[in-house]
Amino acid sequence: MNAMERIGGIDMFQLPERMDSATASGIEKDLLASLRPGAKLIVDGSEVTYMSAAGVRAMATVLHGAEAREAQVVFCRFSGLAADCLEVSGFSQLLDVADTVEAARERLQSTSADRSNRLHRRGSAG
């Protein structure tokens, strides 16, 4: 079960155990709905034990949505097979991934980080 909570102006979303074709679209919809201009969001992957390409794609879509709204998203606490999926797919290099919630919160509170070029814009070459 995924849950959203807000602490100190930063939203935190807990991903469910499985990120697959059955769950990814609902998670993507929930995350996109939480993004407003200037929002700060931590996506906690500590419960994820399985992630398919649909789950990775949903996270990339959320990151695109955040960039369009000038919001910031940091993903954190992925381990095991979910972390392997992000690493093998190359998405760990594109997504802002922290080891802990505290590290994610620090990144979001920092104003010096420029994450505007994490992913290529849709329709662009590269």
C-alpha cells in the first residue's frame, strides 16, 4: 500500500512492495497528482521488492512531470532487486537517488542543486 505524508513542507510517498504493470499506472497517477509548482517530494522505495520496466517507466514519467512543474523529486532507500533494476536500466544515473530519507531531505532543502537536465525532454534527440 502506498501512502503520502507531509513533513516540513516536503511530501513523502511510500511505494508499495511491487512496482509492475498492475500497480505502476496508479502509482504514477498518485505521484503526478501530488506535484504542484515548486513541490518537493521524496519517493521512498524501501518496501519495493520487485520492479518491472513499467515501474521504472512510471518513475521517469514522474520525473518529467516534476520538471514541467519546476518541482523536485528525490528517490530513496531502494535495495535488493529494485536497486539492481534501477542500476541495470541506467535509471540510477538519471534519477536523483539517495540512500536515506535524511539524505533525500537534505538534497531537497539545498537550493544549489540543479536537476533541470536529468532527463532529455520528450521528443528531443539523445
